[in-house]
Amino acid sequence: MENQLQFRISSGLKNIIGRDLITDDFIAIFELVKNSYDAHATKVLIEFEKINTSNAIIRITDNGKGMNYDDLLNKWLFVAYSAKKDGTEDIDYRNRIQSKTFYAGAKGIGRFSCDKLGSKLLLITTKDEKNSKTEQIQVDWDNFEQDTKDEFINIGVSHTTLHENPLIFSSGTLLEISGIRPDSEWSYEKLIRLKNSLSKLINPFENNEERIFEIKINAEEYLDLDQKQEAPNRKVNGLVTNNLLNILNEKTIKIRSEIAQNGKQIKTEITNNGIWLFSILINNENYPLLNNLFVELFYLNRSAKNNFTRTMGIRNTEYGSVFLYKNGIRVYPYGEPGADPFELDKRQQSRIGDRLGTQQLIGRIEIIGENEDFKETTSRDGGLIKNQAYHQLLDYFIDVVEKLESFWLSIYKYGIDTKGYSDIENLEIKIIRSLLKIKNSDEDVTFDFNSNLISLLTDTQNENENALTLIKSIENIARETDNKELISKIKKVKSTLDDALIIAEIAEEEIKEKEKEIKEKETQNLFLKSVRSQDFDDLLSFMHHAGIYAQTINSYLKNISLKLSRNIEITRDDLIEIIRSISFEANKIQNISEFATKANFRLKTEELEVDIVNYLAEYISNILPSVNNKSLEIVFENNVKNEIVKKFKPIEINILIDNLVVNSRKAKSDRLLISLTEYMGKLIFEFKDNGIGINPKDIKRIFDFGYTTTDGSGLGLYHVKQIVSNLKGNIDVQNNSDNGITFKIII
């Protein structure tokens, strides 16, 4: 005989969908504010009362549509049910709504954010309807934690219908949370951060006059501290405001790319300093799962960054970079300061100087309408669910970034000769194709442009010292003064610019292939971990560096080949310098090969027992400058007066130094200080640069085998750690107080 059984639900479910799920105080506040937004509130008041005492209270009051008894019973108390999701949320309210509504939340568990903030909840609500009544319920979350064998539905919640409405609004909802959790300390600085975060919760990139939504914070205990602050963004009490939109319309390059509601076309436009330049319209052939969304990005140069800091009171990097909004409500953690979910900085490090990272970009991805493929993870701070549509969104986003980079490089860095197009038919279209790297074979492109496009681009270039305008200015001076020596130097500068453009073109042709290799390396690194042995580690180390040297040789040869194919002159001195460099790289490979072929690949080379300080000084002073990229200034300080005799393998010391120098270069440093000091017979060997530093969450893992935050193999710093261990030393790494990072080796 077949029986029908039912699931039973433990009272422990409360924790699973409450404070075990929502672990961040700010996320908890955001969820409750989003509920007010979904309830069509125009005002939300967040109050912190006696916040530094055991009787602390947090109140969130809105003037939304409120709830009646049926709403409480059939919606609010119905766990995991969402009337927003099944379309019945506003069934009796729709005649008062101007347009179709999309909701910030639709999972039916956001209300359990109250549990994260405190152990007790008092809810008072009055619905916006005729003959409305004020309903009150009280929830003691601790009652759900007495015995997990108790069933969830058997834990009582107290309900009362009040005779009067105690709310400050005629309709709406009040959430009064008490029994504040001991791990939730609401200090002055924390409330400042909360207020700044709330300013980004509702899309600050648009001035939405149709939907007014004000958030105000009251915390009387901090009024005295507020009076001592001059900057508005340093005050807790008052309206939550955001002046971002006014700032971004000045001194910035803006790109906006939008996929149509039907998903068939993509329109991309460029604006410079608030002036629209041009737009292109193409068929959407690459992103079939995407529709009704757009990407809007702003490039901030130094002037724009300074303007941002003056107006907002914080640096742009402290504000955040690229945010993601769905129907005007922010999705976390996209845009958080220090976070890089789109891996912009990792991507930038693969081509430093030619790509934009989180320090130069600010903007948003906006998803509109239902767009069911884009849903938040239940944890609320995990971003969107990583499905196929999400990965297409990432690809589309990077495509937009590349178009912005192409425009920026063409106008602000290298420059384009607009006069060189003067005799060409459809010259504006030709220039736009050049600026965005649109191939002539791409025929299905519709162009629209400012009638003054050429003069606007020319004026922008003249105002900025890019490579082309700089060379032209110097060349004019040289010819006017008949300075032959200066004219000769200009020719060399032009040759250097040609080299840079050629290298950039080579990189552009290969970049897609390289990015595929990055993904393959991630899989390879997992394989490497599984096949490790000491001999294999040693062999892998030498193979890794031999590969680097061979790749350098290949780059030199590609450069020569491309120049010859384009009839670009190569002087005798240039050729001698290239041959010398190739020879040096080849000698390093030969050196490694000699090590690797001895003793049946055991790689147990002879150790030297000499003054390691003298060896380091010789290598850093004499060898390193001959192979270092001149864009990185290396300063060497030797403060050791006594000999420190150690056993070491010279090639390992060379590799250690090379890897740390390469690491600084990848971090976009332009200055590296290498210093030697002595303390109690120990050698202290420091590398201090001024690059972008390392994300604090990555510091503990950067020496792990196969771990990488760039497109490298994840072996370089691992080798450094192994070499230091062989020397019976220690290596430590920490971010500098201003910028950059310091590696400290003690042996």
C-alpha cells in the first residue's frame, strides 16, 4: 500500500534563511530598504536610538503602500513565498502605478534580514486603502532557537490590531529591531560607511525624476560629532545624497553601449567632456542571450580624478568602480572598493599602459525588465548566479571596455592625424572605424556622428600631450630654429613611436589567443599541483624561465620581421642593439640548459660558499640594468659593510631577483628600490615598489604553487619562496602605506 508522506520543517530553518544566510549588517539594512522601495515608498527613515547601550534600537519606517491583516498572514508570514514573483503583489494597487513595476527583491526571505540585526522585531503597518486598520506583530527570533526539533509552524508570533496609527506617515510600515546582536557594533565610522553605501544602493548614475526615493538617517547620539565635520559625506545624520551624476559629465570620456529590448541590435556611442561625438549600430550576433540592458563607462584622467575627490570628498578608488544594477537597484558586490569581479586589473596587468583598470574606470551595467536569466544568489552578497547568460554578459562588458580603450589610446595616448584623412571620402566614418578598430569587412554597421566631429577630435588632441601632438610640436620648433641635432633626435623618437605602435598591433592580433591560454593555464596549474615532486619542481622552474627568455627573443624577431615587411628603416645601431639583446637572452637559456642537463636532470648543481652581499651587488649593479625595461627605474642601496658568507646557487639568486623585478613591472611600478641591510648577522634584502599593490585577500596565497592573479603561470613567486627556503631564510610581503608593495627577505 502506497502512503503519501510530507516534509517537516524544523525551527532551525530560521537561522538558515536568516542570520546564517545574511551575514553582513549593511546587506541586512539594504534588503529592508529594498522592500520599502518595492512597496512604492518615496521616503525611508532609518533611526539608531541609544545605539551604544544594551537598549539599542534600530527603526526603519517608510511611507509605502503598507499591509493589512491578509497581507501579513498570506504574504509576510508565508516563508519563501513572494507575491512579487507570482505577479499578485500589486494586483489591487496597479491602477495607481504609472507603469509596469519590476521589483528589487523576489525571493520571499529578505524580511529575515531583521534577524541579522537583532533578536526581537516589532512590526507596525497600515495599508493605503479605505477604512484601513493598523496591524502589529511581534517576533522573538530566539524562540526559534530553543529546540530544533520544534516545528517552524508551531512557533507563535504575537498579533494585535491597534486602535490608532502611531506611524509618522498615513500609510507604510515600521520595523523596530531591538536586542541588537553583540557582533553588530554601530560606531560613528560604521554609520558613515553605511550612509555612503546607501547612496549607491539606488542608481546614482541617473536622475530619475519619475521615481523619487529619499533615505534619511537619524542618530541623535552622533549629532555632536556631525557638527565638528565640514564635509557633508562625513556626517551621519541627514538625507542620503549622491552628486555622482554631475561629476561624471565633466572631464571624462563616456561610452554607452545598449542591447535593444528585442536583443537584435547593439547601439554604442562615445561622448567626450559632455559632448556627443558619434554612435554605431550593429546587429547582435555574438550575445543571443542578452537583451534590454546596457553598459555605461567613464574614463577618468588625472583632472577628472581630482575633480571627483574635490566634489565627493573621497578618491574614486574609495568610491568604487563598475557597479551592477537591476531595475535601478544595486546588486552586490559589484562596485565595492577593492573588489574586481570583472578582473579588470588582472586584465590590465597583461598589457600595462594600454588597458584600463578599476583606478581609471567608473560606471555601471544596468539590467532592465524581468530578464529572468539574471538572478541574485540567495546569499545576497554573492552577485549574480554564474550561468551562461552571465558569462555572455562578461564577454559583452569586456567588448565595451575594449572599444573605450581603443578610443582612449587613439586620441589621448598615441594620437591620430586627422589632416591625413582630409582628402578621403566619408572621412568621419573612416576615422570612427579607425578609432574603434572596426574592420572594413564589417559592412552591417550604421554610423551617426556630430557634424563637427573632426574639429572636436582635433581640439581634444591639441589640448592633450599625446605622442603625436608632442612630436609635431617639437618638430615645428626644430625646423623653425634649424636645429639639426633636435631634428635628428625627433627621428629617433618617431622610430620609438613606430616601435610602440607595432608592438601594440602585434599584441592586439594575439590578445584573443592569449586570453584563451589564460583559461588553459588555470587548468594546467591544477594538473601541476597533482604531479609535483622535488625533481619536477626544479625542472619546471628552469623550463619556466627558459620559456620567458625564448619568448623575449621571439618578440624581438617579430618586431624586425614586421618592420621589414612594411619597409620601415632599421638603422645599423638599432640592429646591433637588437642582436645584443637576443644574444644575451640566448646565453641565459644556454646557462639554464647546462644546469638542466647535468646529473640526469637531478639539477643538483654545485653551490658556491662566498660573500652573498658582493654577489648581489655585482648582479644588481652590472647585470640587471642591461636587461631591465627602462620604464622601471631601479634604485639600489647597499648598506652592508661586512661580509656575509652563504652557500647558494648563483642561478637561483638570479632567478629570485628577476622574478621580483618582473613582479614590480607587472604591478605598473615605475620605481623599484632594492636595498641590502644587516641586522645581527642576518642579511635583510628588500624590494619596495610603487605599483598597484596586492589585494589583501590574495597576500597569503601569492607564494602558493600555481596561484596567480595575472595571466602568468603562477610559478614566479613560488620559485622565489622555494629559493629563499633553500637559503634557510624567510620572505614576507605587505602593502605599503601609500602605494605599492614591499617584499622583505631575511637570510
